Amino acid sequence: MKLGVVGLPNVGKSTLFNAITKAGAESANYPFCTIEPNVGIVDVPDERLDNLTRLYNSQKTTYAQIEFVDIAGLVKGASKGEGLGNKFLSHIREVDAIIHVVRCFEDEKIIHVEGSIDPMRDIQTINLELILADLESVDKYIEKETKLLKSGATTKENVQLLQLLKNTLEQEKPIRSLKLDDEQKQFVDRLFLLTTKPVIYVANIAEDDIGLDYQSNKFVKQVYDVASTENAEVLVLSCKIEEELMSLDEEERELFKQELGLDKSGLEKLIVTSYKTLGLMSFLTAGEKEVRAWTIKIGTKAPQAAGKIHSDFEKGFIRAEIVKYDDLMALNGFNHAKEKGKVLSVGKDYVMQDGDVVLFKFNV
């Protein structure tokens, strides 16, 4: 999973990136501090893996991972190549989802590129650049598909769908705001448009606002208002506090979180929200050599899950032996779970569930 962290200059984007990756990306009070994208790979915390490692006394524990990309700050005109526009758009194209950091606090010491705090304007600035880039792409697709329609190489429905996309973009709305059926989604996915990418808005609040009713924050309310029109998720956190938390050791971090009334760190919340947004989950494999989490799409069937481990597992799939994580832990291991009838033998039509601990049987 690859997530792109974006936002206007000086909104806390690189501060958040530092917090979640401990990568020490350069962060300063001037625009375009981030030019080339910084990349950080983060293990997905999962206490199930820790418990399985202890149960099996495993030699190795391999967590699922997320790649975070801190993408250059954006200004108006990016879709026309102004500022770092071309680089920004090319980096956005490569990610699975966008984490859009929006400044929701006032501070005279930190210069805002627009000179004032206005989350709705800031969101629209970035959205509009992506919309303009998509509009240019859709115009080209319409021209191409219209020619193909004359020769019978495409359908009238595809051309009509492209026109719907164009109309939506011309209304300055992202494509993700549209409700499409499965067939339409498949067609649109092949276009690789920027505004189809799911977005998680991070409302970056002041340190003093932690624990307050966020609905009373007029800036945060603006972020929620925009997100509601796009089927997007919102996370409210203080990027500065998150950076401070991640600079502490584990014991100090837990004490600091308790003082602030936080049950989870921003990273943990971001990971949960990212999995939800992208429709992902994890199945597990466990043994003395290794305990490991594997990330798959919700709804994946057993053979395709096996293919995540190795393509030969999918090609030669025979069956899978599956035990629920809770049953495995309660019964102290796979063999005991099998004795109690808690191990299922499933075939090609089995739909994987989050937390399934699996042993695949295959023949190459």
C-alpha cells in the first residue's frame, strides 16, 4: 500500500510525515521545502503477530507494511506546470490513496502561502489542480473513444460515461464524488485519473485543541463539510503532537498519550482509516520459522490469497486449512485447534476473513 501525503506549503505535511515514519524529512517555514518526495516505509502495528510469535516461538516476525510518500507542496497553476506542478502530479499518479493535510489552526509565526487560514479554499486549490489535469485527460479519451465508436470498437455507453466524467469535472467536482456501478468503475479504473483516488483528509489542529469538541472548531467543520460531498474520511489530529509522541520511547509515549486523553497514536488511526478506505484486510501465516501478515482486498478468495505468498500457490491450489486467530490463541496452537474441530478445510470459493490463520495446500 502506497499513500501520498499532500497539502499546500506550510500546512504540517512534512511534520506529519516525520511523525509517522520517523524519517526526519526536512521541514521548514518556507514553501517548497519538500521538492523530491521523501519516502518512508512503516510496519503496520498488529498485536496478533506479536502474540503468535510468542505462541510459536518464531524466529522471525514480518508485519504488513505501508509506504508513505511526502509529496512536494502545491500551488495554483500546477496542472499547467507552474511551481513543482508536473512533479507533483506524476507522484500523485503513483499512489493508491491520498492523505491530504489541511491546516486548521492559526499561528502568526507560521506563514501560510495564501496569507490566511481557510481549509475549504486550501482543499479546493489542490482538488482543482487535480481536476484540471483529469479534464485534459478525459478530453483526449473522449476524442479517442468517439473515433472507436464509429468503427464499432467501443460502445455508446463508454462515450456517454466519459461525457459524464467531463461534466462532473467541469463542475469542479472530483470523480470520486460520483456513484458508479461495478461495470462503470472497471472502465474508469482503466483511465488512471487522479481524482478517482480515495482521499483521507487530515485536519491539523493546534496542540491546545487536543481533546476539545472538534465540531466547535470552524476550520475542522469546513473539512468535514467538504469530505461529506466526496465520500472521504477525516482524521483530526495535531501533527506537532504526533511528531513529539514518536520522538519518545514506548513507555513515555503511552504516558504522554494518557495525559492527552488519546487512545491511539495518529499513525495507528491513519493505518486503520487507510485499510478501511482502500477496502483492505490481513490474513496471517504462522510457524516456528516465521509469523507474517499478508494484506489483501476484502472479498479475496483463498486461491488469490495464496497467490500473494507465491504465484505457484495460486496455480496449484488444492485447499486451505484455516483457523480463526481467536480460536488458535484460546486453544494454544494449530494442532489443539484441529483436535477441537476449529480448523476448517476450505476450497477455491472460500472468501478470506480478516485474521484468518492459514496453511495452504498446493501442488506444482
